Amino acid sequence: MNLYFDNSATSFPKPPEVEIYIREYLLQGGTYGRGAYNRVFLASKRVEETRNLISNIIGTGLNSNILFTFNSTSALNTVIKGFNYKKGRVLISPLEHNAVCRPLQHLKNLGVIEFDILPHCSDGLVDLISSKSIEFDQYDLVIVNHTSNVNGVIQPVSEIKEMIGSTPLLLDASQSVGKTEIRVDDWSIDYLALTAHKGLMGPTGVGALFVRNSDSLSPFIHGGTGSLSESFEMPEHLPDKFEAGTPNILGIYGLYGAITANTERQYSWTSFISLLKELNKLRNLKLLAANNADYQSDVFSIKPLVQSVSDLSRVLYQNYGIETRSGLHCSPLAHQTLGTFPDGTVRFSLSKYHTDNDLEFLLNCLVKENEKR
Amino acid sequence: MKSDREFSILLFQSIHQVMRAENIISKNGCNYQIIPVPSEYSSECGMCIEIDSLNTSSIISELQKYNIEPKVVKR
Ligand SMILES: Cc1ncc(COP(=O)(O)O)c(C=O)c1O
């Protein structure tokens, strides 16, 4: 039985290939570039193969525009802090994570920008009809969290980009990559941030940033690239402009293993949706999920009505071994939007390794807890 | 006996370009070797690709199809 329901924090277990490729790198060694012996060649080749795999996953032919970072947070900071703001205004979706809100607040404190929130429905889905009246050309940048890490709502990214026109869009794909279709070229996405350790089921410490137009950003980190070394200036070409310092090669090998493992989801989507329907009937537990199942990812939350979120999370672990995360999930804005601030919720996030039996067990435990009250 | 083969060296902007080019050249079936960038030419990056001079123009035009434009020096 797999009772780990905190895959939105970080996925577990990993596909066995993650360990295989990490071990391969540990036994082989070699840095990225910066030398010309075989170890370096093999390591550099694997890094580039992984870059290509990521470009396929997010749907772009621009593989040089995929930049390795250390997680989504460093990718998001690269855009938010490297962007050349002319209007000083940023528009964000209502379910943003602190990986977006905190760098924005930092810039706001410095007097660089102000930020506004897109109109939304009760589940935080961007309200495309109410948004129509917004003058998007008043904004430098629009930032959208593709999939909420609180209630699993998937935003209609392509419609949002169509609506905002030429204003650049930064997509936070931390929770969607590896789970939900992403087509950055077809949708004309300008920037995309992702992390390896969640839906892609890779190791921690690796992320990536897609940048369509690299002239629009200044580098966030300056340092050695193994190229143009005679100059104190950062190179202008990609990916080097945004890849100073030795990348997490060990992690990139693990990510290569995770992606090539091509893990299939073991539970059925119908079982998951019927789990949500059953949970919605419980009197003492309030379900937080998408209003329309078409916009639902494999994450949802519960707000207990007669006990605290920490008590429910603790009881689930102590009585049944179910691992969840209670509180604000680094997303105070999302909880404000959903009316669950400041206590937060208990969050359940699935893995492809869960089975229908695991979901049934989870439902039975929650039903039992609901009845105790 | 001194070899009368002549070599060209392809120099790239970044390791990313070296790896893309290597992938293309290896599929082409031409002989090549990954070598350290000779310091007399550049400090550009750790690796460059040495090829038989005879193959230079065909390899260059193949790389151009992928928007890869290395600097070529004869040895
Ligand atoms: C929506 C969202 N954005 C950003 C992040 C940050 O990811 P990381 O910690 O890998 O940088 C997370 C992870 O918690 C997230 O859920």
C-alpha cells in the first residue's frame, strides 16, 4: 500500500531509473564542458540529452532556450528579478505560490513594481469573462500558476495567453509538468519555470527555465560558463547567459532516468474523480477542488470543519500511516482566494504509483474520521 | 612517416553547440574527434571538434541546416 500523499511537496517513490543514472554518474564523474576528456564528454552529452527531453515535454523546438536551474524557485526568480520593467505593473493569477509572490513583494518593497490579481471563480480558476475588460497592455508581465498546489485547479493557459495578447506570460509549471499537457510553442508562452522533483519524478535540486526571447532578461547569477572566459562580462548566447556555475549534473542524470522511465499512471482517472465526489458528500470535511472536473489535477485539499488541520493530518498519520501536509503550503495567496487563510487545509497529492486500492483506502479512512465527529 | 592528412577544427560558442554538432556529425558517419580547444585559437570552451579537412564543406553545410555556425580553422 502506498500511503504517501505529499507528492506535490516532492514525489516519492522515484522510478528505479533515477537511482540507476545517478549511480552511473557517481561511478563515471566528469563536469559539464570545461575540459575535453571522455568523462566530460559523456557528462556533457547526458546534460544536453536531458535538455532535449525537457524541450519535448514542454512542446518547444527551441532546445537552446531551455536553461537548467536548481528548482522552480530559482527559475522564477531569474525572470521576475531579471525582467526589464517599463510600466512597473505585473498581473498574477489568484492561486500563486510564494515562489512568485515573495520575489514580487521584494520588488514592490523596492518600489520597482505593483502587482494585481486576475479576477477568478470560487475555486480560483481565472474568470476569462470578467478578465476581458482588463487593459493588458498596461502590464509588463502576467504570471500564471498552471496547476494549483492547493486544490489542483488547472488554469486555461492557452486561452489566457490569447486574451492577454502580446504582454509576456510567465507560466509556473511546477505542479503541472509531467502530468498535464504543456505546449509552449503552440500557446506562445514567453517564459516557463519547472522543477524536476515533483510531477517529473526526478531528484531535488534541478529545475529548468524556458525563455523565448533571451534579450528580455538580465542574468540572475553571474559566473563561469567555460565560454568567453577572457571576459568579465557574461556571454549573451544561450544557454550560457543563464547557466553560470557548474550545474547539478548528478541531479540531471537522475532527471534523465526519471523522464526516460516513462512511468504510467497506475490508478484510473475515473476512480480519482469518484473519490472526489465521495469526499464532497462528507459533512465534517470540506473538499477543495476544481468546480469543474475538466480543470482538475491530481491534487486536492480538505478543510476539517470540527477539528484543526494539524489534528486531521496528525490523526491520518498516526492511525493509518497516511502522509499529508497541513497548513498553507507556501501559498497564502491561494488560501486567501479559497477562503482558507490563515489556517490552511490538509493537502493530498497523488503519484503515478498510486493504485485504485490506495485511493479506496484513503476514502475509507476519511469516511471513518468524518463519522467520529 | 609523416601523415599527409589535413585536419580542420570546428570551434563553437558553447558546450551546448558542441554537443549538438557532435550528434549531427556522428550520425553522418564521418571521422571526428573531440579535443581540447587549442589555446592559440580561443578560450571559448573546453571542447572542439577535429575533422578531416576533406569533409569540412559537407559537415559545415549539414550543421548550417540546424543553425549551427562553427568557426573553422585549418591545421
Ligand atoms: C506552484 C508552485 N510553484 C513553485 C514551487 C517551488 O518549487 P521548488 O521548491 O522546487 O522551487 C512549488 C513547490 O512547492 C509549487 O507548488
